[in-house]
Amino acid sequence: MEIQENFINKVANSGLITFNLEDYYNKGERVVYDIKDNLFHGLILKEKDFRAFIKEHDWSQYTGKNIAIICSTDAIVPTWAYMLLANKMKPYANEVVFGNLEVLENILFTKALAHIDLNIYKDQRVVIKGCADLNVPVSAYVEITNLLTPVVKSIMYGEPCSTVPLYKRKD
């Protein structure tokens, strides 16, 4: 006697929408530009020398890259110096920020998530995928939660087969 079992995929039939933050990962190369390399003895920015560098430097090497501008030394750098760097890099670079790689990653995700059509998620039950193969910062999880909360029916975190409930709209 042969027994036939029908397995029902409850996850597939649950109506849950999985939101994967990795889909919003900017694949562009990340580069740290340390202005300390432009300082005299690592301490002082000489305006004349810096402006000469700005004129002569090949800015095209930043094409398509995501740039984090920092100063890793304890030097006083005038704000306009960072502004000049950003002004020269931006025509080539994908993104230019002041801060370290963590700040850059946060900004890249925030900007990517700002372009989401939230109407797709209106009144839906959404699972924000938890396990990531790429480096997704916690700030991206917070940002997508902020964006989705006003429009969705519920938000969960994890995988559709094992979720942590985070929000449920009271109807």
C-alpha cells in the first residue's frame, strides 16, 4: 500500500513579503581619502600647497567610487578644505561623504532606501530579512523600519519560517 503525502508550504501561502536589504547594497568600491596626506608634517594645511594639489591631482581615479573623507591625525583642518575635496571628487564619484566607512555605508543605504515606492507595501505583512551575506549596517534596519511602519499591516524580522514580530497595526 502506497501512502501519498501532500506537503503544504505554509510560508509560501502566508502572504508575507520578504524585504531584503541586500537588494539596496551599493556595489561601488569604497575608498577612504585621508586628508592627513595633504598636511605639512601631518599637522598643518598650507593653503597654497593644498590648492596646488587640488589643481594637479587626477580626480578621475575616483570615477564610480564611494568616498569617505577623513582626517586620521589630530590636526585642525579648515572646513573649506573638505569642501574643496568634495567639490573635485563629486563629478567623478558615486558618493562623497565626510566620515569613516561606517558613515559612508549608513548614508549609502539611507539614500537607496529613500527611493523605495512604499505603496508596494501598503497594508502588507512584511518580513525584513535578517541573515545577510553582505555588510548591512544596523542603521539600514532602523531606517527601513521607520519607512515601513506607517504603511504596513505588520513588520517582522528574520526569515519567513522563523520571525520575530516587531510591529502590528491595530485596526
